[in-house]
Amino acid sequence: MLPLKKSQQVLNVHPAYSHKSLTLILKVDESWSFVQAKKHPRWLWWVEDAVSGQVVAFVFGRRTHQTFRRLLSLLESAQIRVSKWVTDAWWAYFDCLDQGLRIESKALLQSLERKHLTLRTRIKRLARKTICFSKSVVVHDTVIGLFINQFFFGIQHY
């Protein structure tokens, strides 16, 4: 991976989906990591287009309603409407989403779970047992965000 430059911006919404007034079926899931120590958890929340399999958007934060609402507002600001949500049984999905639009299925989330594994195998600091870890939230979020931009969004930061 190339060294980071101060001018590099991490995009949180895939440019192909941003401001196109699209209505999509989205899969949403979260992935755990940590900064400095395991007692400082950091969660990556992201959504995937159920039809194309593309990552649409992502945010970092804690595993709370507030972080999920930030993801929802990010989708809203990008003019992305959702016709159906595919989720697991996490309580934030139950509390924050219209239950008529929600499909609860761990089996349908396998492609998004596979993306979690891709991150864990490609970014050493996300491996379960490693001595490589992030010391700051900014570096942690930037490294993972730039990887998502390059690998899943196809954006080259050179």
C-alpha cells in the first residue's frame, strides 16, 4: 500500500451511487476491530447493493443506534432510497428501520460477511491475532477507508 498523503480524502459513499436518486435493496452489517487495545472497540458499518454486490456506503463508530443513524443519514444525503433492508437480528436494525421494509436473514448476508473476511486478510491490523494494530482512531479509519475506496469503490489515490 502506498504512503498516505494529507490531501487524500476518504469517500464514504460509492461515487456510482451518490446523488443519482436511486432506490435500492440494501444489505447492512457491521464488523468489529479495535484501536490500541481490545477494550477500545471500533465498528465498521457498511451497506451493500443486494443486486450488484457493490459496497454502497460505510461509517465507523461504536455499535450503537447513533452510528447506524449516521449511516442512514449518509445514505439520505446521497439521495439513496431503500425499498428493502436485509439485516441480521441486531437491535439497532429492529429499532431504527421500518419493519415492513426489513428482511432478517443471516444467510442472505453471506456476501457482505465475505467482505469482512477480505478486509481481515488484506489489512494486517484487522487480523484476529496480530501484533500490528492502530494507535489512533484517525489512522485506523483512514487506512480502512482508503482500502475500501481502492478495492471496493475502484478509486485510485495516487
